[in-house]
Amino acid sequence: MHEGILFIVSAPSGAGKTSLVKALLERDPHLALSVSVTTRPPRPGERDGVHYHFRDLPTLRAEIAAGAFIEYAEVYGNLYGTREADVRLGLRSGRGLILEIDWQGARQVRARFPQAVGVFILPPSWAELERRLCGRGTDSEAVIARRLAEARADMAHWSEYDYVVINDHFNATLADLAAIVAAERLRAGRRRGQVERLFADLPPVGLDHSSDQTQAGTRRGRGPLLPEERPTAATGCRNDGSAGRNYDQGPAGLSVSLESAGIWSLSLSVFRFPFFVTRCLKSINQERKTAN
């Protein structure tokens, strides 16, 4: 089984990253979310092990000191981190794995997983970002002001990512994310194993048995070729009657070709002969009248 693709998705607070990733996971069953570890308290509706692994600060610092994390950072006064064992286990399953982390964590992950694909999500405008953060109704004015200040700093790192999408219309942005995933799956380097297996099944040059059977005058599974299906000496292509015939069209557009009998370019126009006889009879009658 091939290894899955690691996607890093980052965005300033309020850009809609969490909602977009959730919708993308529902849309694509071959994607999974890497569950981060954090010291912040759970929000309403969040479950341990599903949305985050919630840990107290001493426990998380001990795991960091033991080298269990590929990235960690302090965000809004809380620690967030990703355990290397969780990432490698997820990639071995063959599914794409999404990391929702900030630009600091993205730098650390790329140092360990340089093949990771980075996607940065931006809001359509600063005014829209303010509106979204204020509309949550869960943060104080001081927290909102701090988030806006940090969002400005986060947005400055957009150029460190492979892709940038602007979340102006949710469904359109979701389609952009799905297109990025599809494009990465089709990269030549990721399909090398499949292509090599394809070429391994090709017959050696000069041993194309289907061609040999055609030249010998047989059709695979259908017996001898019909005369019109046999290859010509000049081209080796089958004569299926679609080319090479020369029809002499008569006045009514009806002609009889004798090419299949081996006579080259000989055609009889069945409607020409009666007119020829009529002209001869008129000429004879005219000569008789003159003689009398």
C-alpha cells in the first residue's frame, strides 16, 4: 500500500479553516484529520481524542522533552503540538492526513516531512475577518483585539505555502481545497509505482502477438480474417472498405464497383447505358429521313 499524503492547512483566526476542513473530510472519505494535543480547555461540544487530545501543561512538556512531538507552539497562551507517532501511523494507512496548525508548526513539520503539502487560507478582506471574529460571541473584546493583531502577523507567512485559497464563498473555497487534494494525488512522482507496474506488463518489443495474428490472417477468438479485413501489402492496415475505393458516380449517383473482383478502377454506371441507346436510335432515324 502506498503512503498517504500529508497536508498542512494554516490560516489566521477567523478565516474559516476549521469549518472548511470539516466539510472537506465529510466530502472525501480518503482523508483523515491528525488530532493535535493541546493544553487549552475543551470548548462546548469538543471531545477528547476526537477534536484534540487535551493534556495539562506538565504532561505535555514532559512528552515534548522526550522528543515525541514533530511540532509544537504556544498560541494565545496555550500549547499545541503534533506527535510524530500519530502522523506516521496515519500516513501508513494510505489515507491523506490533514494537519491544522499555524505557520510556526508548519515550519517544524516540513523539517521532518519535506514532502508535506502546505495550504494557506486567507479571508477576503480585513473587514470581513473582523466581522467573523466579532460575530462568534465567545470572546471578549480584549481577546478579539489580540486575535486580530496575531492574524495580521500570521497572514504575512502566506508565501511559505504551496497553495493559497481565499475564503470568500464557502462552497467555492471547499471546491478549491478538493481540487488541490486531487491534483496532488495525480502528481507523476506519487504514481510512479502504478506506472512501473503498467510498463512491466507490456510485451517485449517485436513480440506483439496481437499484431502477429493479424498479419497471419486470423482474428483473436473469431477465426480467419475476411478478405476485406486482411492487411494490405503497402500499409499493413486492414482493408475494411472505408478507403481506397474508386467509384464512378453516374447521373443518379448509383454505380457498381468491380474492385473487389480484382479489376482496377472499372465501374459501370447502370443509368448511362439507356441514354446512350436513345441517342443512337435518334441518329439512325434522322439519317433515314435524310435519305428519303
